[in-house]
Amino acid sequence: MPMSTPPHHEWLTRSAGKPFAYLTTFGRRTGKPHRIEIWFAVDGENVMLLAGGRDRSDWVRNIQANPGVMIELGNDTRPGIARIIEPDTREDRRARHLLVEKYAKGDNLVEWGRTSLPVMIEFPPDTRNDQSARASDRG
């Protein structure tokens, strides 16, 4: 049986070149949504971010309390799960490389790329597509 492409894969591929994303986190005390404009990079089926303020950034504190986020690329918004990337891992190096490569003009972001806190957003499976794929397999 052929593997189906997750619906977010096409969306991420199509949106990878956009100049920024909108990230909505939910307040760690109030639960209210907080939306920010942020630089991003796409890595396969995930979105990578860097927090220049590290864990002092409000949005990072919010995801530490509640990892559920919304990410908007272009006219499409999807739910995701954010997590801080472990230091000195392949993911850590990859996030830093992708974001600096996408946004740097010369060496202006070297320090930011080296000292920022990397965050990954993963996307849950789209159960509607899983169900329709199973239904067509039975058909």
C-alpha cells in the first residue's frame, strides 16, 4: 500500500520560502492566546524556530507550560506541538543552520544563531485524512 503524504507536508513545502510565520502560544497564567511574528525554517515535516531571548522569552515560557501552539504560514493556520530542542544534538545544529542560512546577510546573525534557544514544532496527524484513506482502502 503506498504511503500517503501528510497534508501538512505539502503546506510546509509550499510555505518554506515565506519571510515569517505567526506563532500563537497560550498564556502560562491566563491561557489567553498570544500571537507573535517570528522567523522560521521548515525541516521536513517540522518547523524550526530560534528564541533570541532563550527561556526568558514569553513565548518560550508559554510553550514550557503548554506546548500546544498554532502556526500560521500564509493564509493557513495549523495546530502543533512545540518543544525545546536538546542542546548539542543533530536537531540543535540543524535548526541553527537552517535559520541562519535563511535569514543571514553576511555574518550578521552568527551570534544569534550560536546563542539562541532552538524550538521545534511538530504537527499531529490529520485524522480526517487517515479516516478517508482507510475508507478508500475498504471501498
